[in-house]
Amino acid sequence: MKWLFKSLAKLIFKLLYRVEVRGLEHYRAVKQEKQPLLIIANHVSLLDGPLLDLFVPGETTFMVDKSHTNKWHERWILAMSHYFSVDMHSPYAAKHMIEELRTGKQCMIFPEGRITTTGAMMKIYDGTGMVAAKSGAILLPIHIDGAVLSRFSYLDGSRFGFIKRFWFPKITLTISPAQQLSVPKGVKGHDRHRLLTEQVAKIMRDSAYLGAIQKKSLFTALLQAKSKFRAGDICVEDINHQELTLKKIVLAAKVLGKALHKELKDEKRVGLMLPNVSGMPASFFALQAYGYVPAMINFTAGKNVIRSACQTAELKTIITSQRFIDAFGLQELVEELSSDVRFIVLEEVRESIGTLDKLGGMLASAKSLPGNRLDPESEAVVLFTSGSEGAPKGVVLSHNNIVSNIEQISAMLNLMPNEQLFNALPTFHCFGLTAGMLWPILKGARVFFYPSPVHYHQVPELVYQKNARLIFGTDTFFTGYARKANPYDFYSMRALVAGAERLRPETRQVYAEKFHQPIYEGYGVTETTPVLSVNIPTSFKHGSVGMFVPMIEHRLEPIPGIKEGGRLFVKGPNVMLGYLMPDKPGVLQPPSGGWHDTGDIVDIDQDGFVWIKGRAKRFAKIGGEMVSLTAVEAYINQASPESHHAVVAIEDKRKGEQLVLVTDDHTLSRKTVIDAARANQVSELMIPKTVVLVEQVPVLGTGKVDYPAVQQLVEQQSKV
């Protein structure tokens, strides 16, 4: 009778929730092992237990917290499964599960111990790691996707104000490869429990990534987002009050894409030069729909750099907007470049689109467009390195690179449907493109576009007005906001994330004291799409850049003269297809063996947290010793936290190199720098020989210090 009941229940689940199970081969492989099997899964709804019991082979014994057996419907749902109830806070709970595993039973634990109320993975209890270690069990991770949006989840819409749940969302169970926990010999007590728990948390994050990732083009990802989330909800808004929904973006991709296709014909890479306005995602996906590769043009870089970028990527055309050209005073730039490339103005393209074109776009099938048939490993976008320490290079990212990085980010820091993200970072910067634009759109969230991150008064006010939940920025930008913002402007925030440059401790402190908000520092480079690591609420260390996102391999190569850490090389699904170099236009140069040399000197502690020591190029050799210019800036920042400072090295005939400080703090002198060095007990080699006062330290449009400009300024000064 019970067998019949379960068969009927499984059929109902399949019909209503369209349940799909992936990775059954991993279950079959682990069953061949003669070891206890412990299944672990994320806990997102009341459906989770029945789902696992009905769709995972074998008979599973569940450990359930007594708090989930009080209501009649909870007991009714649990009656479908084999379970025993325990007090999760009792030390005997884990003992009971260990005994069950040792008898050879297939057991299951939800490591979070409770159903999520945030949509993200919550804290992991120590018990799971301890049970696995003491029983010698193999862990089989399963990720439950979709059930979190069901009516049986615990998402509190009244609390968050953005959660919209469905009666019957599609549910997917993804079984990942089994893993065994291991702790170095000699590690005992609290440290042992901590390491085991962190290993379980990492397995869960990896499982979240593997449960979500699918190889697909960006346009296909857009179509899937439209079908999965509420297509009529606003997902993009800008300062001009222009709003877009997923439905409108797809329609714009069809109609505008067709109009652009008539102009572009068989071109491959096409320049896209627009600010943060609603027209950016519409134009971006219009190009994607017809298989073109947008090359994101940094309009703040100057005509020579843009001309070089066009030549490197072999661009014949740049798409822009007349309103944008007039508002940003770029008429001269366009005139200068018009002899090298053709400019297509969107206003003129829109005027050429008639009623029949719009009607045809509404009736046409988006799935039949070229962008839906693209190879996921083909080119999706070209960005250009910031040039913070040299000439910019073209970075070619594939569709799979971008889709993978979005899922890697989501496994660390989730973004719920309709949740508001504020993006002032330019989309010609990889951080602004992937995390600031594509992530919210493809996850059914909302993004408010603001055209400039340096409007330090306006940005905090708009964050307040829009009740934004997430914002990205650099240390430079966050410092600027802190000076102008009201203490209540960031009240609605659940995550402020810093990247692109080192987050100074002083910046972190002012946000803690003035706004009572933490800043989560992350790390990445354009070549990795860009996110490599990030601190998150459940796993962070101040001063580090967090732990690697899922599926990142890394190695450190030693650097002569540097004792701690090494040069970081990374490999993973988000590592670029390759470079386009100015000396070989249009020729793709892939990373050797798939490994990318970040050029950064990092150290990785035993817990897996990444600590940036500095750029390989940002070390000076003074008197035979290697000196980190980043470390020199760090102690100077402590002495003058409100200002900006940059340290560079120039030739010194006696000691090899000497340090020069460039600062906009006119109260600083060499004496005050020496006093700061002594207060921090740093080596005398780390004291700049010269202090250069400027009105403003040169900064790139991305918010990073423009070190080539600083170097040039110092070298010119030394010749005077």
C-alpha cells in the first residue's frame, strides 16, 4: 500500500512540478563503494524531503528536527519518508545518525538544519561534518533548484518586499560527484570541527553551481529567464525613467536586432559605446540575438586608446546614441574616429523601424534567431583591460565564460527574483557588465542603472530612494559615497561588494561606524569574467578577498625575493578564450593550457581565504630587497585615510630604485610619512624618498588609480 501511495505521489510531483533528476550516474558510482552513504542537500522548502525520497534511488533515512514535526501537514508530508526526529541542538542527535550509517543505511541530512528564509544557503551546523568524519561516510551532494520559489518555501515576502512565489515551479534535482571529508593530522577540537564544517559548506556551494550551470548562449539564457521568471515585471530602470521588462528586452532584441542586422550584415565584432541607460541591455541583446560580438568601448579612455582598441578587435562599426554624445560632450571624439570606423546612431535606427517591423517582431519566434543556436564556447563579448599598469589588451570572453561566472557568483551570494540591485559601474568594465548588468537580468532581478559612479552625492540618495539591496563599487567610489551620504542612505542594503582595487581598512571602518554596514571585498580580473573570489556573510575574513568561487583551480609560483605567497595562476570555466593583441589584430591568443597568469602576488591561508599582497609589477627592488608598493600605500592610508595616495618607483643609481609618493593630501610631507612609517614599524626601505602633491591623483573610469599616468607624472617631475 505504501509503495502504491509513493508511486502516485511521484506521478503527481512529476506532473505538477515537472521534476527532473540529473547526475544519477554519480549515485550509481557511489553505491558501488562499500562505505556508508550520507546524502546532503540544500533546504529550501517543505517539499525537499518527499522530493529526495521519491526521486533518489534506494531507501533513505532522514534526520528531522523535532520543530518540523509539530504541524499536521508537516507530519503528513514526512509520513511518506523513513525518518527519525531529533533535537538538533542535542549532542545525541549526531550520535543517532552515526549509528544509522554504521548499520549500512543510506541516510540524509540537511546541513543547514532549517529551511532557508533568504533563498540563499544559511549557516552550516557542525553536526554534518562530524557525522561524516566519525562514520567514515561518503558525502553525496544534491542541489534542489526551483522549490524555493514554490508556495511551500519559507520565503517571507512581507519581510523582503520582492519575493514572488509560484504554485508549481519547475523543480530540478542535481546530484554531484560524491566526496569524502579529510582533515590534516594533528588538527583537533574546535579547529577540527571548523575545518570539517567549512568543507561541507564548500561542497554545498559547488553543488549549487553544478545544479544551476548549463552550457548555453547569452541570448538563450535571456529566453530561459523570460520563461522562468515573471516576464512582465520591470527588470531594468535608468535615470531617465526608462523601464524594461524581460518581455520588452526580448522584443527589442528581435526588432532592433533585425534593423541592426540590415546595417551590419556579415560583420563579426561590433563596437558598443553607451553609458548605463536602458538602451545598453537592449542594444547588447539585440547584437547577441543575431550572433554579433559586442566590443565594449571605454568612452573615457581617449581617442588614441579607442582607435587602438578598434584596430585590435578589427572593428568597422561602433553603435552609440546621439543623446549620449551630446550629453557627454563626445562630438570631437566621434569626429576624430569617424575616419577609422563607422558610427551608427540608435536614434536613427529606431526612426527606420516602422509599425510592420514591430508587429513582425512580436510575431516572430525568438528561438529561431541565430543567437539561440550559437556555440556556448564561441565569442560573446570583447572587453579591454583597464590599462592601470600598461597598454590595454582585448579580452575575448565566451558565452560559457559569462554564464559560468554568473552561476559562480550566485553560488556565493544569491540574488532573488525582483530584488533591486544598484549599478553605477560602467559596462565597459567587466565587473559592471557581468555582475552589474547581466547577473540581475538573467536571474529575474531588477537593476537600476546610473551613468556615473563618481556622482558621490547623487548615488547614495538614489540608493536610498530605490530601496536598493545590493551595490557594487571600488574603494575609491565607496570612499566618495561615505563623505557625502546620510547615515541612513544605505539602510536597505544587505550587501555592499567592493572589487577592482584594494579595499582600505579605513573605508571598511567608516561604513561600519557611520552606516552600520559591512563591505564584502572580492577579487577578480577581466580575464576571468571577472569574479574569482569574494567574502560572503557566512564566510569572511576582513582584509582578505574571500574564498575562491566554485570550480576554480589555482597554483602559486614562487617569486625570488618574496617570502609569503606567490604569483597566482588560475584555471576554470570563467577563464577567457584569449587575448587580442595590438601587434596582431584579430588574432586570438588563448591562455597556455587554460591557465591565466593574473600577475598578482597572493597568499592563501589554510582555510582557503585569498590575501592579495600586490601586483607582480608593483614591487620595487631597493638595495637588493623586494618592497611592495601596495604595502607602502597601506601604512600611508592609515595616516591619511580621507585622501588618495599612489606610490611608484623610479630609477636610483645608488640603490636600484627609489619610491615616490603622489598624494592629494597637501598636509602630508616626507616628515609625516616617516612618522607614519615608524608608528607602523615598517622597514626604512618602505619610506618614499620624495612626496609629490597634486590636486587629484589620476584615476581611470573604472575607479582604479591610473598608475601609468602617475608614473609619467613622477618621471616628468624628476627631470625638472
